[in-house]
Amino acid sequence: MNKIQTLIFTLLAAIFITARFTDPYSFSWIIKILPILLLIWITLKKVVTTSEKVFVVGLIFSAFGDFFLEYDGINWFVFGLASFLLAHVFYIISFTPLSMIKIKARLLLIISYVAFGLVIFTLLSKSLGELFIPVLVYMMVLLFMAISTLVSSKSNKWLIIGGISFVVSDSLLGLNKFYLALPYAETLIMISYYFAQYSLVNSVLKLQDNSD
């Protein structure tokens, strides 16, 4: 992404994050999805391969997830969870093929992701109730997406950073919702979330630039 696109994205994200400090307002979901819509537009302008088109589908499902969670994060939480689960599935598909060489070289990091996921889920599990299975499935897919950024044949620093940021964002969201209220949770969740999406898009665009 060029400097102007990055600046516009940052401003849009900052507007939503800053607005969270005010009282709830109508149509906040529109403000929330604007940064993601910008990423979709930027990526769509340059998509060429099938995997890049699949990645855009992941971004689109992310926008739906943002809508559901912002419009009614209580009653529509499951729809938001499902949307982001599908987003990660499409991200994973777009990251293929995976490299056996990288799997062996980064095995310790893979184990670290799995161990971190087990710790977080253990903390959340007692409070999940009927969401136990949906959250478990989501966390497994999220971790696989993050691990895929490590071992993808397309792996680069932006892809890995995106995976890490997504895990951080969703872990904070889960801990804050199901385990313990965290200070400045919403701000930290959204900063890491927007940065995750920005990083993943940047990784795709960097790959395109390198292939030109």
C-alpha cells in the first residue's frame, strides 16, 4: 500500500476507535467497516490470481463480521463469529501451498501458537456455556490461519505480522468478553484488528510487486 492509502486507512481506523470513547451512536457499524471496505477496494484493483480473489472474499466476510458485532454484539455474536471463521478459512486457502521446509524450520513457533491457544481457551472455557463448541472451532481455525502465515510458500514479514496481530486481537476480545474485563480493551482490540487486516493486505500487495 502506498503512503496515501495507508494514511487514509489509518485516519478511518482512528475515527472509529476514537468515536468509541463517546456514547453509542447510530450507524456506528458503517464507520467500523469503512477501513475494511477501503482494503477491499485497494486489493480488488490489483487482484490477478485465483488465490488473490479468494483473499478478497476473506476480506468481505471480515466486513460482514464487523457489521454483525457492531450492530448487535450480543444477539448477533454468533453471526459475527461465523463470518470471521469463514474469513479465516478463505485466508488460509489463499495462503496455500504450505511449505514442508518452513513447517520443519518453524516447528517451535507452531508449538508456541498451539500452547498459547490452549492457555487462552482454558481461561475462557468455564464461561462459554453454549458457545463452547463455536468458540473452540473458531479458535482452532484462527490458530491454523496464523500458523499458515508462518509456513505458507508466500510467507513474508507482513503476512506473519498479520497472523500475530489477529491472534492478539481475538485473544483480547475473548478474554474481555468471557474471562475478565480489561482496561482499554476495545481500543486495543480494534488497533490490533485493523493492523492485522492492514498487514495481510500489505503482504498480498508486496507479493504482487515482487512478481512483476
